[in-house]
Amino acid sequence: MPSLLADVLSILDHNISLEHGAIVQYLSHAYAIGEAGVGAEVITIARTEMRHLKIFGDLLVDLGGSPDLYRRGPMHLEADSAAQMMRNGVEAEADAIAAYEAALLRVDHPRAARMIERVLDDERFHHEQFAGFVAEAADLSATFPVAGPVDPAATKGVALLDPAVRAEYAAILQNVREFLQSREFRHRDRMLEPMIWGMKHIGLLADEIHEQAGAVNLLDLPSRTPPAEAIEVTRALLAAEEERLAIYDRIVEAGVGPELRLLLGNFSTHHRYSITELGREIERLAERARAGAHRCPFHGTWSPDPRVENLPQATEPAGPAGSIGSLLGQPQA
């Protein structure tokens, strides 16, 4: 019997949470080790997990779902050495392999099955990579959670940079969700640039924090619910850009060295550009609304992807008024 649409959506949403958890685990450990050698290898694996999240998210939206980026799968974070971080990676990949093998037994949707098989091959490869990294990391000194700086000046520096990392992470999630939700290629491209720059900003901030013996905090999950209307989405993205610009201005005003000041000045240039472009987009959307075009031009108005195979919808038996389904706002058979 073919999988019900709700089952496929549930599997894809769960897969997204697994990939999100893996990304945070691997980046947290790589930043604790330092972005060289094994740390650089682990970041490469994290980038592959980002691609997995994208392909699962794209299919979820093609099938009418909405990706939940504000939850994460299990993470194996605590480690008393760099070698233990790599063993944690082996464990995380073993968990992913088991989860995807189980998903293949449940899903009877050709495109979803092909995606899971493709990702499963990557996870098996990653499992072997992490197993090899254990020996390579034996002589590296790193722990998670990071013990933190001893020097008071370094402690102040890390405290200044931590809100910037959190804000960049929160904004990336906003942009990723809007990127996945959209079916208009120009809009997706507009979301892609801030995502790329946001990851670059976090990586460069991580270098600064690592030099001061601090920890990069990606563990506090934002709890933002993106609005549905295009103009409100754009205003939320604009607010996130303004928030980060203000954070970088405060850091510079607090007094930092010339190298960090130069770096943050470059970040601020990126955010000012985005603020200008998003402001222009808001004006365009407002003009559309005044002209009577109230439908969202980015998502919610597109036909399903013709490549997506038809799936049966779950149906409920007819019941009396006030059934559980109606209380949950679900259509009744």
C-alpha cells in the first residue's frame, strides 16, 4: 500500500531535525578543535549535512509541508578530548544510518526513497571518516563544553561576540526556512546570499572566540515563528539584519583591536547592503498590495512540483460534529 502523505511528511520532517542536530554537533566540535586539520574535515561533513537538510526540505515543501527548523535531533556533544568528539561523530553517524534504514522500510514514495538512499550512502561514508579521525585527533587538546578563557580580557571579548553568533544563527534559520518555502527562483537567490554570508560570519567569529579560549554557542535554539505573508516575512528578515548591525556596532563601541574592528566593519557592510535591498523589497510588496495583488508572490500560490508522485491523503471516517479532528482544525471526511 502506498505511503500516506502524512507519513511521508512526518519522515521528511524528522530527517530535517536529524540533519540539523548533526550540523550543530559537528560545527560545535570543529570550532572547539579549531578550523584546521581534523576540524576542517568535520566542517566539510557539516556542510554535506546542510545539503541533506536542503534536499529533504525541498521535497517536504513540494508535497505541501512546511519545514520545522526550530527543533533538532539527538546530539552527542559532551567530550573530554578531541578524540572523544570524533567517537561521538561515529556514534551520531551510526544513529543516522539506523534511522534512515528504518525510514526506507516505512516509506513507499519513490522520490523520497531515492533521497534517503542517497543520503544513507553519505552517512556510511561519514561513519568511516569519523572512525579514521579518532587516531588523527589523539594529540589534539580540546573539550566540549569548552572550559572557557582564564584571562578576564578574553572573557570580556567572548562575552561581546557571543550575542553576534546567536543572532547570526537565528537569522540563518529564518533565511533557510524562507528559502525552502519559496518556489520563486529570484526570491530563493535573495535568501541564499544572507545564508552563505551568515555561515561565513559565524566561522570567522568562531576563529576569534577560539583564539580567546572561548566556546561558540550554537546550542540555544531560537524560537521564532516566521510570519506567513510575504511583506511580513521580509520585515522580519529586515529586523534580523538591523539587529545584527546593532550588535556589531556595540562590539566596536566597546573597544576591540584593529583586526577585529576591520572584520566587523566588513560584516556591517554586508548587513547594510541587505537592509537596503530588503527595504526596496518591502516597498515593492507594499506597491503590489496597493494595486490589489494580495497573494504572496513567493510561496503558497504554486502548483505542486510535477515530478512529485501522487500520494493518497489520509481520510477520517464521518463522525458527529465536534469530533477530535474538527477540534484540531482538520477537515472532516
